Amino acid sequence: MSIDDATPEEWDKVKLNTVIADAWNKAEEWEGTNDHPLFGGNDMVNNPEHYNNGDIECIDAIQAMLTPDEFIGYLRGNSLKYRWRFRYKSKPIEDLRKARWYEERLLKFLMENQDVLG
């Protein structure tokens, strides 16, 4: 197929993919900070305020109530959820970072609990 044969929809898709790639590269600059422009000053990936009310973070309470296998499934499922829908919401980079957060949490859990792998 020639570039001249591309439909407006195909051009829009290329443009969206370029915008996403550019934003992803810029997001790396703010990794671990609370001043990322996509998050309005609140790090919605690593430390969202709405999950930190009280003395225990929500993810820690979830882990405490689940078996190791259930917690692994929970982390895998949440990563998949964010990757599945990132293109259909208003903050695709934030959703991809959330997916990565769950995968990193899974990796940390498995490294600390190698016996659950069998």
C-alpha cells in the first residue's frame, strides 16, 4: 500500500500512535515524581491520594486478605485491565504506567516469595 492510498482514519491512527509514543518518552522524565503534568501534581500511578486514606494502603489490605495465588491473579488482572483499555480513555500514558506498576508489584512479590512459584 502506498502512503498516498492511506485513508483519513489511517492517518489519524498514525498520529495517535505518534502522540502516545512521544508522551511515553516524556513520561520517563517524571518517573517517580509528583509533578508530572499528566497527573496535575498528584502521582496517580505510584501514590494516588484516593488509595491512601487511613493507616494502611488499599493494595496492602487486598494482599493481606488473599492467598498468594489469588494476589498474583489480582496483580495480573489489573495489569491486563489497564493495558486492555488504555486506548479508549483520556489518559493512555497514565493507564500504561498503572499497568507497569502492577507488573512491578508482581515482580517484587514473586522475588520476595519465590516459593509460590513451585
